[in-house]
Amino acid sequence: MRRFGTGDAMIGLGLLALILSALLPSYRARSFDQLVTEAASDVDLLRGSAERRFRTQGQWPRTAPAGVLPPGTSGSFQGDSTLARERYSVQWRLWERVEYVVAPPTAGPVVFDADETPPDPEALVPGDLPPDSVGPELAPSVQEHGSIVVYSKDDLLLAALLNRFGAADSFVRDSIWTLVVPIPGS
């Protein structure tokens, strides 16, 4: 009858360690893929809900704190309706973009300062006028844009979201990934 000794136990532990070391990276990769899928699902649900609200009401939902659904979007989420997870939190945020566009011409007489005298129209010769040195009058045009922000200390998660949604509409800065949501139909 053969007895198991210390050497056999060491070989058994070595084999067990070898098997675990082969399985652990696969388990971690699967766990990380599930995390990315969960975060992307939260982003897609929030984006879809915000776009539906924009199409039906003509405006984006108001900005909400991280982890909290914006008003009017909770119907799309099941369960506790929270956007705060163990390794990340999601936030809906509004941005205002100001663009300066050529203003329509103003009707009415030209207004002069108190120390200026208007020119005599009969004295003006068409070829004698100064060139237009002042550009057209510009007026601000403000547009609101929605965005979804994911806060996480996991740089790999943020990089995976950037890869999944593309760099054309999203970016990473510090521990924040932001997806700019275009106006539906634009």
C-alpha cells in the first residue's frame, strides 16, 4: 500500500496552481466584458430615453446628478432606476453650444453718435465710398446638446467605451468618458 507524502501533496498543489493560473485570465476577461456590456447597455438605454423625450417634447431632459435618472426618462429603466453601479456611475448632462451667425439686417434709420454728423447724400459719389471695413453683424445662436457621462476609476472601462462608441462622438478626460448625443434627425 502506497502512502501519499509531502512530495505528492506539493505536486498536487502545483497542478492546482497551474490549472487556476490558466483559468483566472479567462475569468477576468469574461468579468470585464460583462462590465463593459452593462455600462454600454446603461448608456444605450439613457440615450434612447433622452432621444425619445426630445422627439416627443422638443427638448432634452434637464441635467441630473451622477447616478440619478433625469426627470421624464425613468419609464425606460427597470428595477431601482439608478445609474450608480459598483465600478462606475452614469450621468445625463446638457451642454450649450453658442454659434455666432450673420444677423438679419436691421430695418430703420442709421443711428449716429451725438458728436457725429450724417453725411450729405448728395455729396456722396458711389466710387468715393470707403470699403466695407466692418464685417456683418453677428448674433449668438444657442443650441442645447445632450451628453452621457460615465465616471469610473477603471481606465480600461473608459477606454473600452471609447472603442465601442467611437472617438467621433465621444472622448475620455481624466476619469470621465463623455458621449455627445446629436439632435435626432440631424
